[in-house]
Amino acid sequence: MFELALQYARNISPSRSVECFETLYAIGGADSALKPVLQPYLLCDLDWWHSDHRQRRAEEKRGRQGRQDQNRARFAANAHLIREGKHWGWLGFAAEVYFDHYHDLDSTAAPRDRLSSYLGEDNAAAAIDGFRALVDDHPSPTIDEILESFGRKKIFLWWLALVAGADARLRAGENLSGLRVEVVEAVITIDLFQMLSQRIACGRGSGSSLLEALRVLYPDVAARIHVCAIEHELGLGAQHPTGLYPFLDEDVFRAARTEALPRLLSAFPAADPHALEQLLRAALREKALHAGLLEQARAALTTEGIGADRLRLWRATAFVLSPLEFKNDVRAALTSDRNEIWALRDFLGNEGRSRARAWPLDVPDLQFLIATMGPCGLRRAIRAGVGRATPMPGTPPSSSAALSTGYRLPQRLSRQTP
């Protein structure tokens, strides 16, 4: 009867089966005569793939251990060359371990501890000495060589060792202000593209990463490298050029931005629309650039083949800088393409990555926008940006309507003139 009850519990609905089996298990476990009947129902055969998987995992583990032991022995045999920074192959491999480039490493450990765990303490010490030797004595790749290599999606692994040497010095509490300029240039450029210090920043705690420390110690060098990287990638049509966002946002680059932005916009007026928007927004935040930026906008608007998206951005820039001059151009563009309003909305201070000061507009300019888009259309466009604004052509609204709309957007549109 007990065995029949077990079979019944196995074949009824799942919700009742668990409750029935638990009751029968308690009964069988308390009665020595029923335990032999209960035992077969507590076991099941495993599918063949379970044992195969377990065996394969064990073989992979033995293989990894064997390769690790072999690497340790071969590394130790070349330790004298590695310490002097002359064995680029092993130094590149050690740098990959240092920067956690392999899936079977401990990503939570500090880079020095990760080296010790994989290569052994003596080999790790030799690797660190080799990293330092590269920083101290070895010729470094130039900025152009690095950019050309990254443009071909290639990299020399020993370059990572150069970055590891600078990072090891920083983690040891050493002052990096005495590094050779060519080393600083190479380390910043490589780190900027490979994001090495960012990758291992979790092992540093609250301290600054290598790239952040070098930006503070060598602001002019860092700014020049960021501009070179941005120019290189803009030339390749990149949507998010490497180094663009920190260059536009960080205070350490404030002086360099004022000098570089006009040159970048002049050289790349037809850059990818997303990158172009970021450059234009950054230039609009710098009052000293407004006169030159307006001239650049005038020139861009007369350039053929620049593309509709880029024309919207340049037209919005021109209108924000000189509303009276470009009022009719914007009106005509809005009449033929409602999407024109979105670049205006973004440049008026409502949207974007940074919290830039809202661009000032006088009541006549508000009247113009309301007359073109309609009160509801402008309100929907400039507010949260949900949905698409529906133009409401008709009689231009009164100044009271313009004032009403303006006061509804106190944080978006200021009454002050620039």
C-alpha cells in the first residue's frame, strides 16, 4: 500500500504531488520497515551528458593548470630578459594578465595580486621590473604610430606593458611628474583607446585612475592627445569619437576647448551628426567663440551636400546666435519639415548630456516660434520631448500669449539677452 501511495503521489498534479510526497517521505523515514520501499523513489538516473560534462570540465581544468605551469616555467627561464624590458612577448602576456584580459583570471583582485596568482610571486616581480624598465629606458611609440595602428584595429601587446609600468608606479605611490614626455604621450593615447585604467579601476578603491592622474599632471599633453584622437576619428566618420566626451566635459580641458573647438568645427563641418551636435553645443557654451561660430554657421549653411541632419544643426546654431538674421530661414525650414524643431529644442537648453545654461530668448523670438509651431506645438516640443509637436498655423499670437508661454518655461528660456 505504501508503494502504491508513492506511485500515486508521483503521477498526480504537481501542486498536490509535492505535499503528498512530503507526507509519505516523513512516514517512510520514521518506519524502518518502509525505508527500503522509499529508497528507490529518492534516486534517479542521470542523463549521459551529465557525466560527459563533468568529465570535460575536469579535463579543461587540468589543461588550464598544465598550461599555467608551463607558462610559469617558460617565463622563469626568460626572467633575466624580462626584468630588463627586453622580452616583449612575455611582457605583453604579463600585461594582459595585469589588465585582466583572460576570462579565467580573478577580476576582483588588484593587478599585482593577479600577476602573482597566475605567474607566481617571483615571476610577478620580474614582470613588474620589466614594466618599469620599459617606462624608464625603452623608446616609446609616437602618437601617430598608435593612432595609425588603432585605425587598422591592431595593437602591439608590449604597448600594454608600457601602460602597466606607469600604472604600477602610481599604485606604489610614486610621483609620475618625472616621466618622459614621449612615455606620457604613449601611455595616455594607448589608455584612451584601450580603457585599461578604467578596466582595473575597481581594484584601486577611491583613488584616481592612471588616465585621470596623468590628465591632472600633464593637462597640455593630455589635451593635445585628446584633440589628435578626436580629429583622427572624426576623419573616419565616427559617431562617438574616442576622447570626445571627456574633452568636452572635464574642467582640466577648459582652456584647450576654447582653442580646439573652432578648429574642429572648421575642419569637420560635415562630421557625423551626433558628433557634430556635441561640438556645436560645447561651442555655444563658450561666449568667446560666438562670433567665430556664427561665421562658421553661415559658411556651413551655404555648403552643398552637407546633408539634412547637419543643416538642421547648423541652422539651429545660427538662429540661436542671431535670431533676427535667420528667422526667415528657420520659418521656411519648419514649414517644410517639422523635424527642424528638435534641433532648436535641444540647443535652447532643454535636452542634452550636460546641464548647460538655458539660452536666452526675447519675447519677439518666442512670438516667432509660437507663430510658426503654434502655442501647443511649441510647448510640447520644448517640454519633455514626448511625442511630436503638431504645427498649428494661423494668426500670430499676441505678445501676452508669448509671455504666457515664456513664463511657463522659466528654466528653459530666459528673458535676458546674451
